[in-house]
Amino acid sequence: MQPKNLLIFISAAAFASARADAPDGVFTVNFQSPSGNIVCGGDTGPQEGEEPWHGVSCFIHETGNTKPAMPKPKGCGFDWGNVFNIDNKGKAYMSCYSDYPYSPEPPVLAYGSSIKGTGWQCGSLENGVLCTNSAGHGFLLNRKRQRMF
């Protein structure tokens, strides 16, 4: 299920209902930062009536900045400012969210380590989590700053 197909909304309820049997969340690749402040999920398997999604989505629990990286869209009736995504191609984007589709206890990606999915990769750095796609777009997340490029 592609977040862009949902008009930049993450519909975790739809994810959960489509994959109610998935104990580790809806993503096939799951990890968290060593601090536990950033949790990510990447790629989805085939959903009922949907094609697999290739990309990575990260949730940052705590930020020290008062403003999100982008202003909240008018059509966002849910929470905003904590979910960052990249598809395997294209620019990074933020999503509205109402639920938490990430694994409750994903494995820790140690500092200096990286993980790859289909057309994307993420690295755990001492200054945050850096995710990029095959087009060179991505995001860097940490408590002080969330930057998309």
C-alpha cells in the first residue's frame, strides 16, 4: 500500500485491517535507532487488492524543535510532524497519521550499521537516522532537526 495513494495520509487502520495477521506490523523490514526515539518500517508485502510498496517510513517520537519540517496541510485532520517517508524513487515527504503501523519492538540498528530494502537504504548514525532512495532523495532525522532532501 503506497502512502502517496492515500493523499499523503498514513491510514494505519487500513494497513492493520489488511494485515491483521502480521504480528510485527505491516512492514517487511523493521528497525529502530539505538535510543529508541526513531522507529522505521520498510517495504510491504502484497496487500489485499494492492501492489507491494517499496520505500521506508520512519516515526520520530521526540523532537526538540517546535515546528515540524513542513507545515501541516489543511486537509490533515490527524497528527502531523513525526512521520517521514521515501518511496524507492522520488522525493521525501511527510504524512498525516492517526495510528502507529510500526513494529512494537523492532530490532535495534546499531550505530554505524545500515539496512537495505527495495530501492532504499538507511544508516544509523550517532547524529540520527539517514535514509536515502535510489534517486538520491531522503531524510535525516534526529531530536534537534528533521531534514528532507
